[in-house]
Amino acid sequence: MAVMLLRDGVIALLAAIGLTVILWGAAELIFRKREGHSAAVVVLPMCGTAVEYDLQTLLAQRRRLGSDAAIVLLDRGLSDEDRRRAEWLTKRYEGVVLLTADELTEYWKRT
């Protein structure tokens, strides 16, 4: 009898926590303030190896914030293979560009 009461109590607690999480998330979506559009550029220096994990983290943050910030992969000495991989990433993800340091200066002028 006590075991069943304890089990039912734990189930009720977990259900209440789950319902709270769902309601909190729904309230955040409904009442979240939308910020005005602000131009932002994130520069991710790359040398030696491709940094896919860092890029994935930035893409996730960009989605979470609802931002359209550009992500610049800055080539600081990539090998040919890593440069090809970085070029592939720019084709795969919107708003991601691969530039050298010289090209970055021109990119700043355009944005």
C-alpha cells in the first residue's frame, strides 16, 4: 500500500513538472519580445583544421536567437582539404561565407 502511494506520488510529481515545462515554453513563445533587426557578423578564424563543431554551435545560437547574423569563416592558413570542406559548409548553410583576411576588409565595406 505504501509503495503504491509512493509510486503514485512520484508519477504525479513528474507529471506536474512536465506540464510546467510545457506551459513555460508556450508562454515564452507567446510573450517573447522581438528585438528590432540588427546587423551582426560573427567571424570564426580557421587555421590548420576545419572547425565544424564551432560552426554548428554558432548556427544553433543563431537559430535560438532568431537572428540572421552572417557567419564568416576566416581562412587563416587552411590546408587544401580543409578549405574544400569549409567551402562545402558555406554551400550547405545559408549565411555562412568563407573569406581570406584581404577579402574580409572588402566584406566589411559592403555590409
